[in-house]
Amino acid sequence: MARYRILTFDGGGVRGVLSAVLLTRLCNEFPELIRTTHLVAGTSVGSFLALGLGSGKTPSEILQMFSKRNLMSVFSNPNRIPILRPRYSNASLKKLLTSFFTPNLRLKDFSKRTIVTAFDVGGPMQASWKPVFFHNFPLPEAGGATAVDAAMASAAAPIYFPSYNQLIDGGVFANSPSVAAIALAVDRLLGNQSLDNLVLLSIGTGCEELRITQDTSEWGFGQWSYNSPEKQRSKEPQFPLLSVMLNGSVEADSLYSQCLLGNRYHRLNPMLSENVALDDVKAYDLLVETALSANLQPTIQFLRHEWC
């Protein structure tokens, strides 16, 4: 039975460099990985990797985009109290993406099937907000978005970056896009694949030990929205509700994917020695070292036994 091979990438801000290093290492160990992949999917920073591969970029080219210098530029001049406006401008991010992708390159021009998640918050012309999937499956209306616009929308993390054309980070509903990729792959109008044919490799941005040790029974809007540094305890997130949504959806996605595909699903997501915020560029070296030291043998075995 022919395999339909899917490669997915999580969101995680600066932690995307870990995914990029892991991808490069995997391709060195298993050179046919990208050539044999039928569908790539990404959320937020993971969309940069998915769009890069879908458009024909090599893992090495993608890794170069994740240089420390580039990330420092994206996460520069922060608004220290992001209550009344986003923490960062998205101007540097758009400049980086425009230099990486040809500005007018559209998903319909890609050589590989690609999915990128975002969320439409609505507006005066819509009845309600809704999830958005940028993709290039063979439908008349599909693939019209540019790579830059899809990436900017998918990476517009609330609190951190401005919304982009009324769209925000797809991580608010699918920070790991594996289930989304499975659903679109088996949709009769899109991928038209049998669930039994699917095999999926999910690459994360590092596993964290997050928890809230404080008593949350009396928490209201303020505490759930922002956990001030003087009140934070070990392993606690600065933005509790946002972290719960982003990280909780990843764990759920992994569980659902495993239930759907069984041994044909594999998750590569090494444990981080310390928690790394979405914008913590100071952790760059730690992320690279974690990716370089991660044990790839279980993933290589999966690729050899299930992927092929």
C-alpha cells in the first residue's frame, strides 16, 4: 500500500531554530526525507519551515534564515508592558520574510502540497471568526495567497505581534498542525487520501515543563492574562492563559494523531533543560545545542520502517 507522507512543524517563536536544526540533521541522516514528502504543514514559526520546503528551499537555506542576528532583529525594541499594544512591531519580521521568499511567490506556484494555519478574527463583513487554512490543494480558489502573507498571518501571535489583515497566529487553535494536516489530507475535495495510507512525522520546538503552582481558584482576568515576574514561580508562564492554549493544544494534537495513525505517527520534540519564551533570543545557543544533542535514532528507525 502506497504511503502518503506528511511532515509538520509546530509554532514556538524563537524556538523554531530548534526545529530547523533537527530538520537539517534528519536530512543528513535520511537524505530522501524531503523528496519523499507529499505534504508539509506548519503553524506560526513552523509555517516558515513548511512554506520554505513547499517552495523548494533546502533545509540549509531555511536554517540560515534562523540565524541569531535575524531573530534578534525580529524581537527587538520590545514594549515591556504589552497590555495596551503588541510587544513587538512586525516590520522586521516582514522584511525578513520578504527577503527569504520571492515577494510575489504564491502557494499555487509551490512544488509541494503545503498547509499553513491562521485564525480570522472576523470584522464588519463577516458573521463570525473562523480558522483559516492556507493551502495549495487543487481547488479553483486555493493557493492565491503569497508565501509572505501566509507566514505573516500564521505568526501573528496575540500579545507579541499585531494581527495581520484581521488574521492571527494559527497556534490559538492548532499550535501543532498534525491533526489539521490529517483532516485535509483525507478530505475528498482536497488530499483525497485514505487514512490507512497516511504516515506523519511531527517536529516540535522543544518540550517544556510548564505548570502553575499558584492557587488559581481566585484568579480573574488579570491573573490569567499576565503573571508579573515578581509573582512568577519556577516553570510558570508569563502569560498563563495564552501558554495554556498554545501548549495544551500541542499535547492534545499529539494524542489525537497517535490515536488516528498509531505507529504511523512519530513525534520528535526533545526536552528543554529550561523553559524558553517565544521571544527569548538569549536562549538561542541552548536551543541549537539541544537540537544538536537530541537522539535521532528513534526517528530514523521510524523513517526506515514506516516512512518507506
